[in-house]
Amino acid sequence: MDANPAVNESVLHAEVLVLGGGPGGYTAAFRAADLGKQVVLIERYPVLGGVCLNVGCIPSKALLHTAQVIHEADEFEQHGVSFGKPALDIDKIRAWKQSVSAGLNDGLARLVKQRKITLVQGTGSFISSNTVEVQTETGVTTVSFDQAVIAAGSHPTKIPVFPNDDPRLWDSTDALELKEIPQKLLIVGGGIIGLEMATVYHALGSEISVVELMDQIIPGCDNDLVTPLYRRIKKQYKNIWLETRVTSIEADNKGLKVTFDRAEAADGTSDKGKGAPESELFDAVLVAVGRRPNGKLIGAELAGVNVDELGFIAVDKQQRTNVPHIFAIGDIVGNPMLAHKATHEGKVAAEVAAGLKAGFDALTIPSVAYTDPEVTWMGLTENQAKQQGIDYDKAAFPWAASGRSLSIGRKEGLTKILCEKETGRILGAGMVGPNAGELIAEAVLALEMGADAEDIGLTIHPHPTLSETFGFAAEMITGSITDLYIKK
Ligand code: NAD
């Protein structure tokens, strides 16, 4: 015991210690326990699930569903059914969102108990290559371990010159709290978080402006897949400023005064800021310019684990760090920072720790932006295929020729497929349209199974579904499409 009676010190031992209880961490802990290991799971928050379940994927999807219903009800007037203007009870919407996360928190707590995992609530930090010290509410718990899995995640990137303490300057966690619906909301960063939150706040009544540094929104995705989303939100939002940088944000009594970089072009005729004003006042600003790994916040150096300048921890295919009995998974090991990547890595780490021959060898990690329309892609993008000089065939099936898409009143969607010219094998695919995120899994499976365009085209897709569009895109490659007329 510590000499200080106020500090309650306890000591535990773990065969496998897992630091961080997000999707990656709890998956690693559960798999290790299922493989017979005695597991200690350390989580700083009172509930499990990490960013994804508490302040990320899940609450955002609950709010995005609300946004979708508001939009659909509004657009349904054209189909002959009017509901009138929606009456919003923000407290109830917030409570609904929280109840979704809470249900999953309870489920995870049950799974921890059922697996007899020791859960320590507190902030853990390595003090040696075999020990983690956890600051808990009641004192310090020291956990020694045989093997450890670092699953400590990431945090939103802050721009230091912005007034980050001002409550009107938000990160994604603040935006998801739904404290208020600002009249004028600026979103800095036209990536996935920025555009998902824009979808939510637009439906709830805010006037949205988006400012993006690059020349398109969601810069990692092919432009043709992003265009239908861009066209739709361009009409809905007040402004979308591309190739524009925010140079400063100043707190003012009336709002946040945002200044934009709109340097003059050489001929002085146009500005780089693509129409952005010199400055404008907003009621709130959401900064969504990426996330930073938490590698520098966990005492990794005391365990001898290498952390790079940005806070990432390098791992091999078995998720091992440079210290062979310490593994790392999820956001902390690199991009893309996606829950489904973390869970797969978590399983690999747990299996290797339990002595199984496992490795992370997935061919692709799919991406989905749950905007309206949804945008999703997997495998090679067309931009990457071009950069790598790969010979490919491409087809893009327009959802305007899909009976199912038209029946839901939407025709802007697109299903695109890239196949290797020589073999016909699928290289990549992407979709944009309502529910596109639900469709990409088939393309991922096709890639993993080494399917070619003929395999996909000959697979009977149920009619009328949006899933047919993937089969049709493959038929466009093989030349057997009948739902379109393509001149020979
Ligand atoms: P992101 O990298 O997806 O997008 C950030 C955007 O901000 C980019 O388009 C970038 O060009 C732009 N940007 C950067 N600096 C800027 C500046 N100073 N001014 C204007 N624009 C600037 O990052 P995010 O949207 O913050 O998301 C963070 C992570 O979380 C990503 O890895 C993302 O994949 C993940 N995430 C995924 C989902 C999902 O899968 N649906 C949802 C939310 C978050």
C-alpha cells in the first residue's frame, strides 16, 4: 500500500492487457478471452465503446437517420403526400441519440462480464515494458502483463491559432452533443466528418457553409463518385468553398469572425478562394480537418515502443510493435481511421498473442460517407489505377436506369467498377446513392474472392434492388448488359 492513505493502490496481473476500450480494444480483449487468455481491459471513460460508439459512428448514424427522415418527408410532397413543417424537439432527439449508444454500452458491459474480463476504469500509461499504471477515481492500479495490445485511438486535430476554448468553436464531439442548432454554421474540412455533420445540421435548420482546402470534397475518393453528392448539397447549402483556407478565427460578441485566404490569381481576375468572402461571421464553426493518433499520450517510450513524430506506432502484419510482446491496433497504427479496420486488427493481435498463426492480410478496407446520397468505395480508386499505370476497364451504371432507385424518387446514383483489362478481375468499385454504404460489402467480397466481371454479372441479384446496379456495372464490362443500350 502507498504511504498516502488517500491513494488506494492495487496490483493486478494480465496475460493479455488491452489499453483502450473502443471497437479495436474490446474486440481484441474479447477474442483473447475466448482463446483462453486472462485479460485486463483498461478504459478511461465510464463506458466501453470508445469514440465510435459514444461520440462518433453510432450517435452520428442515429442523427443522420433523423436527418434522412426529415428530408424524405419534405421531398415526399412531390409524390403526393405532405407532412407539413417538422416540429423539432432537440432534447428528445438528443435523448434518442444517447439511448442508442447507451443500449450498446450495456451490451458491451454484459459481454465483458460473460467473458470474465477484468475491466479497470482509468487512464493507463506504460511505466515499463511489462507494466501499466492506471490512474483510477480511487487511486492507482498497477497492472503487470505478459503481452499487451495498445488500442488507444485518436483525437480530433486542433488548429492551434484558432480560439479552441470558445464554446462556439466545435470539434466532432461538440457537434454530436447537439447543444444548440446555430443559425449559421461553418464547417472547416469537406471530409467525411464535416459532410456528415453538415447533413445533420442542415436537416435541423442551420444554414451551412463548407470550406475545403482541396479542389473537391472527400478528396480521397474519385471525383465522378463525389459529383452527385456535390451537386445535391450545392443546392442545399449556402456555400461550398473549395481550394480555400481559413486563415484566422476571432471570437466576437456577435459570433466567430472567420477570415479566408482568397489570394489573387496571377492575372488578378479571379481569386483562389473560389468565391469565399474576405471574412464572415458565423454562430458556430465545426473544425473537422482530420484526427491525430494518441501515441504520445500513453508513456509508450517507457515500454520501449517507437512512436513517430505524429504519434503513430508502426506495426508488422501481426500487429506487433518493435517490442515483440506489445501489439498495437486501430487509429494509433495508421490511416484509414475506421472502426472496421480496428476490429479486424484487434482480432489479429489477440490471435497472435494466443499463439495462433494470424496476420492482417485484407485486400481492402472499404470507406463510406453516410451523407445523402451516401458515397462509398473500396479497392483501387481510378485515380490510383491511373497513377500506378494499371491497364483497366471501367464501367459506371447510372441509377437513373434502376427501377428501385426511381421508385424511391432518386436518380443521381452511380455504381462504378474497375476491372483488370487482361484478366477481367475486379480491382476496385464505388457507389454513390441512397444506401450505397450497404451495397459495398458485395464488392469487397468479390475482391477478396478474386471474382471477375463475369462472376459478378452471372450472379443473380434480386430485382428490384439497388444491389442489381453492381451486377449491371459488371455486365457493362462483359458486354452483356441489356438494361442500357451501349453502341458498339
Ligand atoms: P478527413 O481526413 O476525412 O477530412 C478532412 C478534410 O479536411 C479533408 O478533405 C482535408 O482536405 C480538409 N482540410 C484539412 N485541413 C484543412 C484546412 N485547414 N481548411 C480546410 N480544409 C482542410 O478527416 P475527418 O473528416 O476529420 O475524419 C477523421 C477520420 O475519421 C478520418 O480517418 C475518417 O475516415 C474517419 N471517419 C470515418 C467516418 C466513416 O467511415 N463514415 C465517419 C467519421 C470519421
